[in-house]
Amino acid sequence: MGRTYLVEEGIGQYLTELSTKVKPYVTGLLIGQCSPQRDYVIRAVRTPPKEQQQEESLGPPKLASLDEEWITTHASQVSRMLPGGLLVLGVFMIATPELAKDGQNALRKLIFSVEKSLSKRRLWKPAEEEVSDRAALQICSATKKVVCRTYDVQDPKSSAKPADWKYQSALTASWVALGCTVNVNIHIPLLATSPNHDLEKNTKNGLNRWSKQIEDSVFLINGQVKDEDTELLEGQKKFRGSTQPSTQFSDVKVLTQLCQGAGARSTATVQVCSGSINLRGAVKCRAYIHSNKPKVKEAIQALKRDIINTLSDRCEILFEDLILNEGPQKKNFGREYHVLPQRLFVPVAGSSVMLSDYKFGDEAAGEIQERFVEMLDQPVQAEDMHMAEDISTVDICPVTDSPSDTQQAQLTKATLLLKLQQNMGLVVAAAVAVLASIFSFNYFSD
């Protein structure tokens, strides 16, 4: 038996309206949430049109002109605007009857391309038990017939499986929201051996190490540590039958471990560095989870991923902005001070869920509104945009003078001495332990 997709009722009307404009096809993304029992689709977003597509539409209908790179780029941009718990669940295509035969093959190709593009950017790995099926929705513009199939994106040879597509009203009216503020102070060394001071690569490596700390952190939900397998809403009143958005909000505290466990071995490393990157600030994170008996581990996983994604995404946005303004081959490496884009949230009509975006200080509200229309096909009022946080910064600090051969030799010598000291410490400790066991020494503290 295939998967079941519960779909926000308004999506049906949206897709119907799109089908009246098909010439000869339109593609888009399905946004929602996976769960072990079923998946939830809360939005469908058409692919932004390209100017040259208007010229191509004058020719005979064909899917060979499908711009795969344009669609995957759109998916990457949209994924940045999704809070924790939401992801690109699949793709859809509305096409004329003569293209129906080739539609499913095109959708299959798009699903794997989109997933490959999104997975490259992630600093976290999917859990083994995680749902890896993605939806391929095909609609005939003439008959309005809907065909939904799924493909397992973890299996390149996956074949299509049938799936149920069911509309439901007020699907996300009472979803649970989890929020937290994470204080960030990340120091990332820039190795001298790194070519052309590759800031983006070094930053990603540093964030990758930091993301592992977040994965290992302890999460307090409303001040309590809860067992992962218990229900998130256990002991709370549930709002059933209500069609009005009513957010159940849980405040979360993130406790990051300050040191390694007793069983872990700590080693010191001396590296020749050309400078460092320092990320500082407090970031607002948010995740949403369905209200159908959600587990604590589902909620914590969604919030963890939002914490990791939000910092990674805004660093990506900053570097993209620097490349646009200063060019990809920046050779001068002086001290730089940058402000990361701030996060804002925008409500979804008829839902308790909010979408997000990132705003630089010099960006006008109109630019954010245009981006929501282009990326999510959603008009946004300026007064509905809620700035969530204060400024976070990136401080890029170079070493004033490049290390000379003498300095490098001294660093190498220091590394060897450090290793000798570590080894001597182990030898002395072992010797004391042996003597203590032989002579049964008694030690008294003052």
C-alpha cells in the first residue's frame, strides 16, 4: 500500500487556477512535512517563469525544453524560506493531454535532481528510519485528472509507487510550534594552506563541526527533559474541530555540552593559520510539527535542523552577496566586518504555520515582498513581516604578517614538544600507577 498525502484544501483551488493558464505545461514544488504514518502538503508553489519560455511556447508542445537547473535552483531558494519541520516533499506538473505520456518520466527526473541539489547544502544527515519517499503529482489540464506517485530518493533505481492524494480543510490550523534562541560564538581558523583564502569553504567546515555540537545538545521543552518516544502533547489539551489557527507554542532551551565525555580522548593540534572567522550573535529558530500524536523526537529533530539550517543559509546568502558586489576572485585579504542577514517570519493565511526569509539592513520591505511573490507565489503585506532578531555578525580577521620560515619552524618544533609532553605525561602517569599498586602508597590532601 502506498503513502497517503493529506493536502490543504486551498491547494486544490490553486492547482485548478494554474491549469487554466497551462501553455503547454507548468511545474512546481510541493511543500509540507513527512511523518511515519502519512505526509502533509501545506503549499504548492509554481516554478517562476523565465522570459525565454514565452518565446518557446510559440513552438510545438514538448517537455524536452524543461529547464531542470532552473527548477532545482528554485527548490534551493524555497528551502531557505522554510522553518524547521517543513521541506520540499515533491514536484508537480500540470500538462496538456498530449504531454501526459512523457510527464511521469520528467517528474521522476526532477525529483532526483531536486533532492540531489538540496542534500548538497545540508549539514545534517537523514536518520535511518526517516521517510525518503517524494511525491510526483501529475494533473491533466483538460480532464483535471490527478495522478500521484512516489519515488524513494535514497534508491536511484526506485520505481513509481501509487499514493493517495486527499484534500482536508484547516490542515495546519492547530499545528505545534517550537521556538528557541541560540547564542552563537563560533571561531573558525583559516588555514594558511587554504588556496586564495577560501572563506566559504572554511566557514562551511567550521559550521559542520558546530552542527555536531547542536546534534549532541540537550533540549528542554518548557523547562523539562522529555523522553524522545513520548508524545509531545502528552498532558496538554488538544484543539479538535477548530478551523481557526490556534498555535500551541513550546519554548525550548538548548544546552550545549561544554566538554567531551569522560571516554573521549582529547588531542591538541597546532596549525599554521592565515586568520580566522568569528560568527557572533543570537539567532531565532522555529519549527512546526503536525498535531496527530507527534513524538518528542520528531519535534526536537525539526528544531535541530532549523538551528543548523538558519545559520548555514544566512552564511550562504552573505557570500552570494559578496560575490555579486565584489566578484568571485577577491585577492585582497584585509580585516572585514559583515552583518549577517536577519531572519523574519511571515504568516500563512488560514494556518498556524509561518514561513521565513532573510533581510539585509539596506533591503527595503518591497524587495522582501517581491521575493515572496516570486519564490512562493504569495503576496505579503509589509505589516505582516515580523523581524525576529537583532543583528548577528561575521568578523574576518587576517594575521597581520604571513608566517616566515623561522616562525613555521618554531610552530613545527612547538608541535613536536607538545606531543612529547603528552607522551611523557602518559608515561609518568603509568609509572605512578604501577608504583602505587606495588607499594600501596597512601596519598593525603592538605
